[in-house]
Amino acid sequence: MYPTNIYVKRREQLRKKIKSGVLLFLGNSDAPMNYKDNIYPFRQDSTFLYYFGINHPDFTAVIDIDENKEIIFANDLSVDDIVWTGPQKSTCQLAKRAGLKNSAPINKLIPVIKKAIAGNRMIHYLPQYRSENKISLSKLLEINPSAINNYASHELTTTVISQRSIKSKEEVADIEKAINVSYEMYTTAMKIVKPGMYEREIAGFVEGIVLSAGGRLSFPTILSVHGETLHNHYHTNKMKSGDIFVMDSGAEVSNGYASDITRTIPVNGKFSNMQKDIYEIVLDAQVSSIKAIKPGVKYKTVHLKAAKIITQGLKDLGLVKGNVSDAVANGAHAMFFPHGLGHMMGLDVHDMENLGEQFVGYSKDDIRSEQFGLAYLRLARELKSGFVLTVEPGIYFIPALIDKWRKEKINSRFINFEKVNKYRQFGGVRIEDDILVTNNGYRILGKPIPKTIKDVEAYCSK
Ligand code: GLY
Ligand code: MN
């Protein structure tokens, strides 16, 4: 946890922005894996962590704007609980640590909310993503659980998003701690990989690094020689000499902040010429996109810049033909680069996605494209100093997509399908770093993780 005054200030800032009503924040509960007592590792709700820092299950908080009152609700552990879990600070102690004067057992929450409802007061809550919390809210507010998100507070949601979007110094420091664990994960993967290993061996090793650093994965590791499958969580392939593998992974080590890094690594330590050609295009797109980052620039513009670099590079190799700008305007690049350039990052690896991607990544004036590829862009809006985001272009050869486009003649005036067919077995290349938008530009966060061909090959040979 951060020092108490940080949470106090965060809540003060929030209270100033919401005119009136009762703000209701639900923390998360333990989630059973296969029976009640066999649980997934506990993950607190990120907004709850942000405003209260309490990293225990079954806590709820209320901020009454009009009465200027803040209360934490949770039951203290009984001795029977302590026998199994060990001692835990009391609710009162945890509330104090977060800078709140008031705490109460959870059954006191119902009368507080009922009184507010009876007084016709606005109850602000955030959109919910866990069924247990939808059910709890449903009971409290007498709304059908399936309709809970229809009544979530737009005012609270957008206020929380604008506050959490701007990262403070201590948040950036925590993100960098997570990236520094990623550094260990990637340099280790580069050093240990060799032909004949299974993907899962590397995945197990790198996950062990996060666990031994006292953290956990910020999302399930993507690691495969089938890098063309964008979110490939299966690690069953035996890795051969000549293969490259995409490793997209993240750590969450300190106060819940995440890292999200991708590298593409040759299994035998050396890229082939064909792999080098594609890798250099992706690297150019990544480095040029990072250099374009500064406050006031729209991330959609940076995404399209990356798309143009990729398209030009593929044209130079003979895979794409025609005018590059026209090809990008028509979405031809998306057969090779079907995802967005990046997303916001912080307490969540896709930061605040639970609050609504359109509010996090798009302003009122940015209409989300329906074009294949561009439609997946999570962050399009104008960048502000203090944002932390990922830059992660890629080139992939996805046989099912290639076959569909060829058969349906999609963008056939821009794509040389004969040449593309020679890359059917290629897989994919993605390169990702985490970037802070500064007052006049950008900073690549964390210890630099090898990414040029020369550096990656040098680490592989260590
Ligand atoms: N790192 C996976 C993703 O950004 O979707
Ligand atoms: Mn990412």
C-alpha cells in the first residue's frame, strides 16, 4: 500500500468532481475454481485498490458526497476464520490505513443504502464485471442482476477514468518495477530457449520469475511458435530450429500495477533472412510510432502511421502492391496487422477496460471504425501527459484469413496473394513496449529489453 495521504488525496480529487449523491464501491470476493474453498488467487478490483488500497476480499466502501462521509464496510475475521487464514488487520485498522475514519460490519451497508434510496438520492456505482457483485448490487438496489450495468453511473465512470488515466510518479514507478520483472522474464527466455524444448517449458520458467519476485502474471502468457494466433495461450508445441516464437506477457508486482511486453525470439538464436525482413519492418513501425508520441497527438493517427510503415515494408518485399495510402485507407494492411497499435495500461493490463473501452480510448469526437482491423483499436483518442500505453505493432500470416481474403477477393488490388502464400508457415512477429506520455514527448518505461535483431541474437547466445 502507498502512504495513507495518497488515498486521501485521490478520494478528495474524486469528491470534488461529483456534485452530489452516494458513491458505492464494491471490492471483489474470492472466486472458487472448482469448489468453494479452492479459490483462484484473489484479485482486488482495480478501482477499489486505487481509492482504498485494501487488498482483501469482501470489502465495500461508501463515499457520501453531501454528508462528507466515507465508510468502509467489511466483517472482521472470526477466530474460526483465523485458524485457517491467520490473523488479518481489523476492518477499523484497514480503514484507518486508507485514511477513513468510519468502518462498520457489512450488514450495516443495507440500511445506509436503503436510507439513501428512500431519500431519493443518487447512488453512483461503476459497471460491474463479476456476477457476485451484480447479485450483491441487485439485492441492495432491487434491480435485476442482468440490468445492473444499465444503471451504472456515467458521471462516476467518466470521472474515475479521467483520474486513473493520468499516472502519478508513484504509479509510474510501480509500472517500471513490473517492467523490470519483464526484463528478467525476456532475457531469461532468450538465454534458455533451444530447439527441442516445448513452449510450456519457457512459459513455466518465466511465470516462475514473476512468482519469485512476489507477484503474479498480469494476464495469461501468450507464448507460441504460432505467433499468428494473436492471443495464443496454449504452450504445447515442440520448438524447432528455424522457428521464431512470440512471447507476450506481463507481471504484476507492486500495488497491483502491470507490465505488458512482447518480443519475438528465434528458437535457435538466429533469425533467418526471411524472418529478419519481417522483423525489421515491425521494429521500424514500433520505433517510429513511439517517436510520434506526445501530448495532443491522436493515437489513431499513430496507429495509421504504423499501418503505413508495415504496408510500405510489405510492398518493398513484394507482398503488397499499389498505392500505400490507398491500401491503408481500404484496410488492406489488416490482413497482416489485424489488431490495434496499443491500449492504456496501469492497474489493469488493458487499463479500465471494465469501465468501457469507448470511454477509456475514445473521446466523444472519435467515432470507432467498423473496418476490420481498425475496429480493434482500443485507444484512438488524443494523448495526454501522464498516460501510460502500449505500442505493439505486428505482422502475422494467418492462413485462415489469407484464404478467406483470397477467395473473396478482399483488397485483391493491394495484395499479392501468390507471394503471400510463400509465408503461410511463417507465424508472426510482434514487438511491444510500455510508454509514458511526458509533457513534451514520451519515455520508454523500465530497463530496456533487447529488441534489435543484434541484441536479441546476442542474448540468445548467452
Ligand atoms: N498483451 C495482450 C494484449 O494486449 O491484448
Ligand atoms: Mn498489450
